[in-house]
Amino acid sequence: MRQFDVFANPSPRSRVAAPYIVLMQSHFVEEMPTALIAPLIREPRSGDFTRVSIPIRFNDEPLHLSLPEMAPVLRSELRRTVGDLKRFEDDIRRALDRLFTGF
């Protein structure tokens, strides 16, 4: 598992609104049983997106990476990757800076 890898959402309850989740923490931190993820959500689900949510086109579907909704999941829930968001790394890092520092 590497940072910005995309996985199918393991939660049946939230999968309709957020079909995928993205590994946010560094792949150099593997000793913990949990991993920090952010959901890729479908646009109709949310109202206004802020500068800490990133528009992403993944599997030919318009989605948003919702950084304010980051949460830990058990690593055992993250099985096979379905892609990655490495090409969005600069956008993600800028949004993380805005989320944690305000600018």
C-alpha cells in the first residue's frame, strides 16, 4: 500500500455516496493497525465543496476527494488497490496545507 492508493470502499453503508477511499498517510508508517483515509465522494451527495475538497475524475466518474472527512480504518479493510491519485499529489498536498494551516 502506498500513499494516494485508491481502494473500493469497504463500508456497504457509505459505498453509494463514497464508492472509493484513498490512503492518505505515508506508506512509511506501516506499523499501526489503522490507516488514515479520505473518501472519494459523488458530487450530488454534497452541497458546497471547499478548497479542501479536490475534484477528481476516477474511472470516468466525477468525484471529490473530501479531506475534511478523513478517518482511520483498519489496514485489514484495505485489500486490493483499484488505482491511485499520484497525478493529483500537488493538489492534495496544497489542500492538506489549507486544511491544517489555513493557507
